Amino acid sequence: MRQVHFLELTELAELIRTREISPVEAARQQLDRIAALDGRLASYALVTAERAMAEARVAEADMIAGDYRGALHGIPLAVKDLFWTEGVPTAAGTTIYKSFRPAEDATAVRRLRAAGAVLLGKLQMTEGAYSDHHPEITPPRNPWNADYWPGISSSGPGVAVAAGLCFGALASDTGGSIRWPSAANGLTGLKPTWGRVSRHGVFDLAPSLDHVGPMARSVADAAALLTAIAGADPADPTALQAPVASFATMANDSIGGLKIGVDRNWSRRDVDPQVVTVLDDASCVLTALGAELVEVQVPDVTQAIADWAPNCAVEAAVAHRATYPARRDSYGPVLSMVLEAGGALSGLDYQAVLLRRMAFRGRMRTLFGKIDLLLVPAHPFAPLSLKAMGTMGLQPELIAWLQAYTAPFNMTGQPTLTLPGGFSSDGLPIAIQLVAADLDEAMLIRAGIAFQSATDWHRRHPPL
């Protein structure tokens, strides 16, 4: 039987469409691989093997009957464990909700099922989607090197996709949680515009900062996933009404003439030289593909980064008020600290944060009146060891440094695309990030597909 675990989602879709492999075979291979490897990687919070095989058999029967639904039909996927899944425990990285079985699927999960996807299970995450895992939960391990940081909070999705334990995953991003694990594990991560994907049935961390999006092996894969899950939702009044394009059709679109902004001062400030090299190499690739690099000055992000923490803390305190402080003893120390801080912030101070955020969003919107995309690092350091990262939530300076190129775009709500761009001297992946104007995921996908047509970083896999 052909081994398919490191194929791109779109490659497997073609094999399934042409019946070179069946959905049942693909699901069985994935479940066998999870059983063999995830004991040491810990990427899954829960594997729903019986349900997955039943879904695979239904997908196969549908195709035999002539009902082929498209690129996700029969594809084994998984979702971060903050997405409701009907009748399946959904804990959001906590112990409080370990027995919670939702009565319905999250909208994004329901849309994956409607597209015919096979769901393998729920992927592990940090407690409540903040910075650290609950003390009783085993954190996922980076498949490139278990001693290195696998990213947060979508660490389970990052590890599972990179290790060949699913062909793509749904994740969330409040301050960088799609981008960091994508970077750390050598994946493509797409954080859509805030509201582009419904948050109905997704545990809140901070609703005005939370973005729902895909993590995958290529831009084409991420585009196929986004096409399936994006769009308006009556169950989520904050979901945007903007029409959804077939993002996956942009594979052959040229990027000739695209204006890509580069702020050489900001994108090198306190940034590891290895990351700068990867950024410069990516600039050369994009230029060779016909894009025009434009020198810009990005609005000062310092205050926006500082304001992210209280903004997140207040919203998190609201999200957890049914269980905190009433069940304080069930919380880990980091999330407890965040909720305490959110509850202690005055209304006046919080309003000041919101006003500054509004102004920052306006300044960034002005910048994107001059450029199509912005090129920045995914994070400022080359891959660091778990020992060096320590307990992140107790190191505010480390979090602020880590968020230098991520949190500003949660504060604005803009879409971003994380792409593998090289490797460190230790053999760990390093990523770049492209940022677009609101609702311009199509521009990101167009540029990302062009970049990956000229590079093969996304086709490198950990030596498991």
C-alpha cells in the first residue's frame, strides 16, 4: 500500500478522486501512524478512531455512488480541542471541561463535515488557548527535535500536521497561535481576517482577538480548507458577510507588479541574524517572481503589543466568569494570573486600550493604501529550546518579544500567511510572514502559492 502521510492535502485529494487510494485506506494509514508515533509526540488530546473509520466508509460509498464533493472529500483532518464536536469531549486544554460533550458541532467543523472530510480527533493545546499547558496535561513535542519549542497554543495541530498524523487542521490565533506553531514545525499557517470564519462553537480566549484558520503543508492546502470554512453564519453575528472566493483557484496567478512593503528597520529590530537571512532570501525570491519591494515605515507597534495583554486579559476574564474564580483550584497558575489581571483592570484603563487600538488600526489601514502585502518575520528568534522558553506566561518580556510580529495583526484583525522559508543552524524550521489588508486573503494565497512554486521549504519533513 502506498504510504501517503507526507503528501499535501491537495495531492491526496487527487489520488482519492482518481481512486488510486480510497478514503478508508487513507484513514487507516493515518490512525496506524498516530498509534505508532503519537505516544511520544502527544499531539492528540483524543483520537476518535471508530468515528473516523465510519466517516471514511461513508465518504467512499458516496464517491462510488457518484457524489464527489471536492478537495476535502475523504481527507483525514483534525481540529484543535477548542472546536465543539457533537458528542465528543472538547476540553480546550483545561481540566474543567474534560467531560464536556457539545450537543452540536462548531460551524467550522460542520462545514468540514459537509465537504466530506474525515475527522481523526481533537488536537492538544495550551490551557484555554493562552501561553502554557495545564500542569496535568502533557505538552506536544516538536517532531523535528523534541527538545525544541513546538509553538503555542495550537501546538497539537502544528505537531500533528508536521509529523504526518493528519493532512491539515483547524486552529485558532489570538496573539500568534497559528503562526508560531506553523513556524516552529515547518508548516503553512493562514490567519484569516477577523470574522472571516465563524467562531460559533469555538471556546473563547478573547473574542475580539480570536481568529479561526487552517494549518497545512502548503498554501494550496490552506486555501482549500479556508474555502470550505469561511463565510457568513447566522449563529455568529460577528462573522463577516463578505462573499467567499474559491481561494484554491489562484495557483497560476502571477505576482508581477505586486507591491510588497518591507520595513528594514522594524523587521530587523532585536531579530536573530538567521531569521534576517531567511527574510532576505524570501525577498529575493519574491522579487524574482516579479513583485516590487517597497520601502515603508510601519506604524509604531510598541503600544499595540503592550495593550494586547490587558485587552486579552479582560476578554478572557469575561469568557471564564462562569468558572473563575468559583473553581480557581482547577486552573493552572498562568491562566489564573491572566484572569486575575483581567478582573482587576479598571473600566477607564480598558477604554483607553480600546481607543489606542482603534487608532493603531487606522494607521495600519493607511499603510495598506500604498502596498499590497507586508513582509515580516513570523517570530524574531531562531528556534529555541524548551529550556530556553521556560514557563512563558511568567515571562512578560519574552511574550512581548515573541509577539513583536504577530500580536499587532490580532489588534488590527488583518489576515496573515506564515510560510516556511529556511532552516536554522540547528536544523529547525524558520518562517516568514506576509500580511494583507482586511479581507484580502486572495492576495496572500496568490503570493504564497507563487513563493512555494519557486521554493521547496514546505516539502521538507521531520526525520521521524
